[in-house]
Amino acid sequence: MCIMYLYQLRQLPYDIEQGLGDFLTPEGLKLIAIDYQQGLLTRLNEQIKGTDLATKSVTDTVIATASDPKAVLAFNYASQALNNSFFLECLQPPPTGPFTVEHNISTFLRSAIHNNFHDLNHFKSTFSAAALGMINSGWVWLVVDEGMNLEVVATFGSGTLLVRSRGHMQSGTLPVIGESIHSRYDGGNSTRAPRIRRENVSPTPSRFTYEHIYDNVGLTPTDQAVAATQGLAPSGNPFEDIGDVLTPLLCISVQEHAWVGTGYGVWGKEEYLKRFWSVVNWRTVSETISRIPRYEFRNTYDSDNTVFSPQGRLHQVEYALEAVKQGSAAVGLRSKTHAILLALKRSTGELASYQQKMFRIDDHIGIAIAGLTSDARVLSNFMRQQAMASRMTFNRPVPVNRLVGSIADKAQVNTQEYGRRPYGVGFLVIGNDHTGPHLYEFSPSGTSYEYFAASIGARSQSAKTYLEKHFEEFADCNLEDLIRHGLYSLRETLQQDKELTIQNTSIGIIGPAGVDEKGGFDGSFRILEGQVIDVYLKSMAPKDTGATTTTSTSTTQAAAPATGGDEDVQMGE
């Protein structure tokens, strides 16, 4: 059965009599949504009367007439009606509650805007600049490609991004204000913004492009005139930053009647653009982008720590964990009386000193790090502030688990907020409180666990294997035996031709002073480096024996300083 499409106005999802807040008065909205839209449809009906186009939807009419130089007026009226309808669908009355329209921006859309425009304000500036820079009438669009790249695109005259010419167009069922109900559901397809292919886009420094619907090459003067009426922009360089398939998300009318006829005046374009943002229907925009198959956004989860991959992983957090694995190794052990840290120091070059691997937080807390030292400095300063605040407020040391929990909370925030990255550092934290000595591991994901023994950094799995084999012995060890176990496990992370020396090894201790310590330590956290650790290194069995018994052979006396750099440890796990 042949259906005659009678282009009549249908009701908008909001009341025209109420207007759109400060953006459009009731009279201004009536001008655009009724007077202008009905005028386009009336003239379109006159153009298609008695033709095969009389049975087509507005969308299909645009497709059918786009490449027909004899149907210029029909294309212009249909395309303008389609664009104007999409523009009106992108609007909503301003909310009356405490929230603005931006409250309806979904997490997924906000992430995409952040990735492509830095933030929402910068996107608004780019979008408005594109519209303000158009000296002639047209439309400005926010589009997304198959790689989740957002772009601001301008079309001129009656040019449109909702359908494309020739082989790049596809028939769609986009609802058009003024189209009969049959056209919306013809064929049983659901309504959504069609995806289109693009050609010859000219990127500009302000990150918006002008859309080319035709290629100038080979057009006759008549064809060029037709192209000019159908939105062809001046030619430019081929596109570089955006993909082939575009989906329109948002549109604004840059037709003079939109501001001149709605009370803004001849020079009211800038104010018109400014007020537009107060009535954008971000919920509709968010729903449109959410309906696009997620496989098209295959790169988003790789670059954004707030977007899960299809396998349920946060790749940026995993990359931060890899940064920890690239750091030089550190191990931690605890007994009933002591908690200790041992770390392998690394220098950035032969002329550089060894990097600090341990930090004192308070008298009863210390840390060893693996990963980015700069991130460790920020987090260690935060820990010191928390420890000091506890002493000043409660006149007692902060509990170790509470302090570790506070940095875990701080790190976890960076895995769920925009404009931040996970910290690229892991900690081993030792401390002592009324319950005894403790050892915790903190990771960039914001998790923390208490351990009998733990290892982090490059080749830490080798150290972990040793610790898992001997951890049942640790509880009853004295300080000297505990340190020796730590040194053996730390040595497992070295390459075959490397050894622990007084230059590349640090030891951190919490607990009563050992028999080999000098200075009468009261149990507070202290770091042993240099010659004072030689007595512990001498007590180790040679590396090639694999034994863990005490020996007087020194592997470090008179040893030359290590070469530093990546040769100090094996970088890969």
C-alpha cells in the first residue's frame, strides 16, 4: 500500500506557549518551531506534488534530491526542515530545581568531552566560536566518529550532516517535526540519529571543521551553483583527526531569523549563542551517544581511567600498576617484635646519586616505594600531614591502618574522576602501634592489604617466591635473622651478575634495637644505609650457593659502586 506523507506539524516535547527560558520567548519559539517549520513543509509539499517524492519521508527526500540538480528547491526545503527539527529536539526548558541542564550529562558523554576538548567549558567555547565565525547562515554540529572522537563541524546554507549524498547516504527514520506519524515508524525501524560517512573535512586550530558534501573536482558551473546551495564550504585540506563514520549529537541553528526574529536584534548573535547552553537537552544527547555500539569506541577505555573495557578492566589503572613494576624492588617483613623494609636503590646515571627509596612519615611509620618518585613525594607529604594532624588533635600517633586507608582513599578518587590519572607508585608501609608491628602494601588502584611479608617493583615475583617459602619462620625471628631473610629475598630480584652492596641497599626498621645496631634506638623508625649495613651483608651466604645460613664472607667490601640506571635491576617482571 502506498502511503502519502502529509507534512504537518507534530507536537514538540515541550510547551511552545511557555518558551524556552531566557533563550527563546514564546513568540520566538513559535517563529522557529511553527512559522518557519510549517513554511518549509508547505513549500516542500508544493515541490514534490505529483512526483515520486510524494510518498517519501523528509529524510528520504533529502537523500533522493541531494544529487539531482533539478530538485534544488526540494532538497533545500527538506534539508532545512530536517536540520531545524533536529535543532529543536536538542532543546529543553531550563530546569526549575537546584540543578542546571548540565546535570543530565551522562558519565560516558562527559568522559568523551573531557578526552576531546579538555573540559565542558572549552567545548562550549569551541562550539560557539564555530557558530560566531560563520558570516553566512548554516548549522553547527557536535558529531562523534567510530573511534569516540568528538568534533565540531559546520555546514553552510541548507547543508546537513543528518544524511549524505550518493553512496555515503543512508536511508533513516529520523523523526522530523512536521512529518506524519507513518514516516517515523515506516519499515519497523527504531528511531535514532543516523551514522554517516564523511569526506574532505578541513581541521582548524580551533578544533572545528567545515563539512564538504561534494568534491569540487569535475563539477560544471551549474553543478557548482547547486553545490553552493547545498552547503558546500570552501575547499581545504583532507581531514586528519576524525574518522569516516559520523553520528550527529547536537546542533544549533545559525540562521539569521533565529536571533533577529526572536528579539535578539541584528547584532544579537553572540548573546543568542551564549543563552543556548541554558536549554541544551543533554539527556537526549547522552542517550544518542549511548545507543552507538560500544565496539566503535574501542580506544576510549584505553585512554580514560573512568571507562571500563568490555572485559571489565580499567586500563589506565593497570598501566599505573605497570609503572610500579618498573621501579626497583622493595620487600617488607614483620615478626612479633619488628617490621622491616629493604629496598634496592637505583641511580639515573653514572654521575647521579642513588634515588631515595625510603621515607620517614612519623616516629612509628615508614615507607618504601616502587614507581614514580615524584608521585611518592606527593603521597608521603600527605601521609605526614595526616600523621601530624592526628598528634595535634588527639595527642597520640595515628593508627597505621587508618593512615594507610587515607592514602588508599586519596588514590581511589583518581580512578573515578575526570582530569586526573592514577598515581604511578606503590608503597610498602611499616608501622608500630598498640597492637604491635604492621606491614601494608598500597597500590595505585586504591587498595591496601596487610601482609606477613610482601614485595613490589621489578622482578618482585622472584622475591615473593622466597618470602612465601619462608614466611612461617618470620614471626619468631630476631631482628638480625629477619633482616637476613629480607636481604636474601631482595637479592632474588637482581640479575645474575649483580650483588647487593652498601651503595645500592637501604634497610628500614621499626622495633627495638638489634645487637648489631649502635646508638640506642628506642624502637622508632630508622633508615640504615652505607657502612652500617655492611655487617648484615657480610652475614649472607654467597649468591651461588643458594644457602640461607650465616657466613662471614663479605660480598660487598671494597666493591665498586654499581653502574646505576636500568642495569641495577631487571626492568621487566
